[in-house]
Amino acid sequence: MATVETQDVNAMNAEELRLHQDAERTKNWKRWGPYLSERQWATVREDYSPNGDSWSYLSHDRSRSQAYRWGEDGILGITDRQCRLCFALCMWNGKDAILKERLFGLTGFEGNHGEDVKELYYYLESTPTHSYMKGLYKYPIDEYPYGDLVRKNQSRSRHEPEYEILDSGLFDQNRYFDVTAEYAKESDNDVLIKVSVKNCSQSEAEFHFLPTLWFRNTWSWGCLHEGCTMKPLIRQRNPTDKFLITRHENLEEMLFSVEQQPTEWLWADNETNLETCYGIPNDDYKHKKDAFHLYLTKGEKDSVSTVARGTKVSPYYKMSLAPGETRVFRFRMTVSTEQKADPFADFDAVFQKRISESDQFWQKIIPSSLTEDEKLVSRQSAAGLLWSKQFYHYVVKDWLDGDPEMPKPPQSRLNGRNADWNHLFNRDVISMPDKWEYPWFATWDLAFHMLPFSYFDPYFAKDQLVLFLREWYMHPNGALPAYEFDFNSVNPPVHAWACWKVYKFTGMNDRLFLRRVFQKLLMNFTWWVNRKDVSGKNIFSGGFLGLDNISIFDRSEIHDLEQADATSWMAFFCSSMLNIAMELAQYDPAMEDIASKFFEHFVAIIDAINSFGGSGLWNEEDGFYYDQMRLNGQDRMPLKIRSMVGLIPICAVNILFKSQLDKLPGFTRRMQWFLQNRPQLSRHVHEENGNIILSLVSKEKLERICKYMFSEEEFLSEFGIRSLSKFHDAHPYRLHDKGQDLEVKYLPGESNTAMFGGNSNWRGPIWFPVNALIIESLLRFNRFYGDSFVLEFPTGSGKKMSLRKIANELQMRNIGIFLKDDEGKRPCHGTDTIYKEQPEWQNLILFYEYFHGDSGKGLGASHQTGWTGLVFHLAQTVGRYLK
């Protein structure tokens, strides 16, 4: 596949050229982007409580008054890659008790299914360099029901659906404003901003608009690490000026221009209101972070400064909009050296050009063979991924020790959360799972993000994968940081797979990238082998492994557990490392030895999962893989739950082609010796026409597993593969353990337990990352066994299909979650009919965290384009190879 990396510069379109210039560092096109978090409050890094209660320590209510230590948040905003100067939307309908400065949602304790954002916003467009971006926020005309959302969700049980903002009736009769933010870059340091506000109702409506420019607070803490600065300044020379000037010690002087003179300018400092937060009198300058809120909603006229300088400023526009009226606001932020006599003379022309270039870029990337609706899904999923890049700052040592100018944190922190990650220094733009619900990196999520990224920004994909292996991220013992709630948590080891896939997708010529990641991945592999193979028999454990509540108990708390998925993930890790080693060995014969090591280790794991203790983790009676508990250190009891745990083994499959083996004589000789002299192990290795398949599951076991997987009464849904078999709806798995009666029952929607916060559910819904891996594995089996190997699909239908055609069918089922059906309804929107009935809503798509196992309705985090962005990858496969 040709990518921007492998093209001749002269053949590049405008956006590809910007990507190339940014990678070569001749231009800094990615300096400004959508890097603001959507929730900085209630994060671990802002938590200085003695008990680690991040949800309560810095709440949404407190966030408008307390300066953040480690980042910033805002609505559809932008900042530079070090989050120094920020811009975002702020608004007020004249009725709410607070300004709408940031997105509202429920905390983990308030929601009946954990934390959840309760806003309507959509990522519509973005190019990889953010030369053009577009997002939409829907703001109610009537009072926003903050208290009602909390009370009604708290009153509902885990067995009931969540109470959503659309349930409130606020958007009935179109009583809302459409607030659309668009950004276009004329140069790498010249950002044009257009905000359109439309009254969608049938009556006149009051609207207060406060586009806000501010500096992240890097001066109040007395800190000394990189990124701490003296207090910067935003100022206005004359009251009639329509521009602001910024000053920062390590950012060039910037000009912020407004086309329309505001009703008035509002000035304050981005500092904590000590009186509001702690009951302590403020210093002489009392115009603090919450000044604009106090000024408008409380009528406290002295809360804003009368002096035209500060670190937070807004041109305030007060207006009344007629029914259907749209008001457009234009702003421009540029370095002073690129100042124009009239900042708005070329404004519309620049926007028109960047929009045209964006269309040109995506038309080249997205296959023309896709339908218009499939193209829309692809483009909005890419926009979601690109908008979900976030500046993430967390220096664990300083967080543990506290700052010189702040109260010393409780001593308990030194032995608490993340205390053994003192080396961790995060200060980067990172791809987030969801910038509100999960505004922190998750390493295994990120690995999946990079597949779609590799199609449109291979530079970013590689940089992200390398970043997490660097010495200021990876633990000295070789572990990768999981996520900020617990860096020690163990997630599936998919990083090597992602590195290999990105290398393949981007032309298989960047061996420097492959060598860089391979060295560090060796350390991570060694950590897994030393820490997670307790018995030393190649049967692995790992805790919950990202599958949260999939088992009958929290697997992180069970030590006598032999895990089918953990063991399979390690074979999967071996397979990826084998691929990388064999690729590098073609250019460095010394790598053939390490390739042999991963080949033999892979085969040893195949033997263990199928033979250890007799039959390993395979249950011959059922024809399925199960986790097993060790009782009294001796007896082993299978946990007979038909779940994704037992499907993961099919993902560990690799093919060594004769054409590869012919290029590696040393590796091939060693392999042949091994196969001839280790009959106990070599019986698991199969060869046809000189090609060798390595797989945890034999052909016969694959057929038996697929019988379950392709059954509509078990795993197969209209929308993909369920995470738990529907069999357990009528036949729950029950276990009495330590005085407790435990149960796993098919649950296609949201979780009914508090396990792992209760905001995710692996007991029935459809999850894109594992679906994508299953599809990939079926295609690999097909490549070895060929189209003559057919299975019944669906099970019991009498229809036989090759694995290739089955994989294609599963891809279309996944993609179909987001496509309009014959009635114009997208399954992902569930029963929200407004998306079908209102023309302006019909092309707005949300990419949820997971999906109802029967209806396809989106569940969990509503903006997790992160790994659900894999739909872009699936659509690419369909468009390139099937249509």
C-alpha cells in the first residue's frame, strides 16, 4: 500500500506535503491541534487526596474555580503541543446556573453504570495536520438539567438504562443552538477560527458567547521540571484594539484578532479562587479562574478586571437570535511576525482552500468503491481519532512529592497509587480512548488506534508506538504503563502486533522503526515471561487483561488461575516478535537466532495450552478453551464460561511461507532440527507445500470453536461476534466460592455489576478490537487452508462458506452498526429516533466504546473513536479488496 512516506514529494497533494514537511521538521504543522482534554477534572493526575478518590477531589463544580496542575480542558478547543496557550468555546443561554465552559457528565459514583458524559457533541472533520477541523456542539436553549441528570441516574439500578440528555426533552421542538467550530491553518503558526451559532428553534433566543483565550497555569506551583515557567501575559494595548498580544517565555509573541468588536472584553487570571475553594482570602488580584462565571451568572461586576491584561481573556458577545438565524464569528491567532494589515481579508479564501484540500486528501485515502454512507462513516471515524489527540502531562515523582508552593501531599501517597513509577515523565500529545470518559492513555487501546492512523498519518502512528517503549514510559523492569488509575495493571500484550501491522501497512521499508521497537519489545516480553508464567510451564496468568467483568470474579484478585486468554496473548506476542525478527533477519543474519527463539517459544506455548496436565486448557468434551482454577494447589477446575476468553486462542496463528524460509538458511536449519528432534512439540506444527502454520488451535479444534462462534444462538450477532455466548442467557454459569453465590449470565447491554466501575461490559456486547483480531485470524487461516476449507455459516443454516467469505461477512456486520438501514436508522443510535427523523441529525455518528449484542446500540463511552475507529480499517479492507 502506497503511503505518504513512500511517495515522491512531487506526487503529493497539499495535505500529504504538510505531513511530509512536519515529519522532516521543515514546518511545524502539528504544533497547534485539538490537544485540549475534554475533562481534566476528576483525573488521577489532578488528585491530591489522602485516599485516592479522584472523582471527589476535583469535581466538575469545583473545576471552574480551581486551576489545574497538569493540563486544561475545554469545548471543541485547540492548544499547542505543550498546552501553553489555549482557546475554546464558552457560552451561556441566560438560564443556566453556570457558564458552559466544559462538558458535564456523571462521576463514577453518580452514574448507574459508572461515569458518563451527558452532552451532545460531534467530531465532523479533521486532516492529520489539523489544517482543517470541524466540530459541532448542541447547546440547549432552556436550562441545562445538571441536577436532574445526577438525581435520576443515581435513582436507577444497574439493571435499568441510563437517563440521557435526550431523555430530558430539552431537544424536542429543536430548542437548541448548533454551535459549530471550524479551524483552518494558513501556515503552521497562523490559525483561523470560525464559530457559527444557529438558533434551531422556532422562537427568538438569547445567547451569550465567550470564546476564551488563556494560558495553562505553569507558574503557581514553584515547580522546577521541564514546562514550568514564569507567569505569562495576555494584554491589549488600547481599548479600541481588535486584537490581543500574548507573551510567554518559551512561546513566540502571538496575536489574537477578532473581526467583530465584542460587547465588552472580560479579563482575569487562570488561578485558583482560594476563597471559593478553601475559604482563604485571595491576594490583591482577585480576578481568578471563575471570574467570567461570577460576572455573568451571579452579577458580581467586580469579579473581572478593569485592567486589560491577565492570563485569561474573552471577547464577550451578547445577542438575541431570531428563529433559524445563524451568527458567524471570525478570529485569527498568529505569530506576530506573520501579522497581516487586515487579518480577515483572505479569511474565507483560506477556509475554502483548506476544505477543498481536505476533500482531496480523504478522496485519495478512502476507496471510491465504498458507498456514500460508508465514506461518511470512514471520514467521521477518522475525524474522531484525530480530534481525540490530547496533551497529556503527568510527572509521577513531582505528583508524589508535591510542589514547593503547594501544601505537601499526604504521606500515604508514597506507598499508594503509581508509587513505583517514579521514572514516568509524560508530557506529550497522545491518542486517547475518549477525551471525556477516558482522558488518559490506555496502552492496549492505543495499539489498536494506530491501525487506522497508519492509513492517513503513518508518522504519528510510528511515533506513538515508539513513545510508549521509551525509557521515560517503559518501567526499568520492562513493563509498559497501563493507565493512570494503575500503571501496574496488566493489559493484553498487543504492542508488538501493532508495530508489525503499522510497519506492513506503511510499505515495509522503515527498518529503523522496526529495529527501535524490537529492542524494547524484547524487554517487555521478558517481563511477561518472568512475571506472568508462575508455574514456568508456559501457562500464563495476567489478571483482568482488559476484559473487565468477563469472568465470574475479578481475575486480578485470583492468583490460582490459569488463563486461556493470557496464554493465548503470549503466543500472539511470540507470533508478532517472530514476524519482526524474521523480517530483520533478511538484512541482519544475527537476527536469525532470535527468530529461532520465538519460533520455539511459540511452539512450546501451543503444547502447553493443549497438553499441559493432560489436555491443557482445552476441554475436549465441550470443544472449547476455558480458564482453570487450581484448587488446593493441585486439582484443576475449568470455569466453563463460553466467552471471548475461549475465542482468543484462534488469534494466535502465523504462517511461515517457503519464500521467507528460503531467505533465512540459518533459521530454517535450526527449525528443521527442532522439528525432527522434539517430536512432543513438533506434532503441533503443520506443513503444506513448504509453508508452515503455527497455531494454538489445530484445524479440527478450529472447526469446533467456530461452530460456537458462528451460531446465532451463541456468539454470532447481526452486528459481529459477541463477547459472551447467548447460551448463558438460559444457562447462566454459577459458582459458590468463599461463601458467595456467583453468576455469569448473558447480558447484551450494560453491566449490572460494579466490577471495574460498572461502566463497561464483556458479558455479551460486541467490542471492535477483538472482532478485528478474529477477522484477521480467519483470513490468515484461509490463506493457509485455502477456499476449499469451508464451514457452516451461520451454524445450522446449511450454508457453507470459506473463511475468507466469513471474515468479509463479519466485517460488513461490524460496519453495519453505523450504516443507515432501509428505514434510515443507524443501529448505533439505538432508540433515539431524532437521528432518523430530523434531517440535520441524520449524518451525525457517535462511535461508542462497545455495542449491544442483539441490537447494535452504542454503549459505554460515546466518543471512543479510539479502538472503535477500527471501523476505518475494516472499511478500508472492504473497499480495497472486496468491492
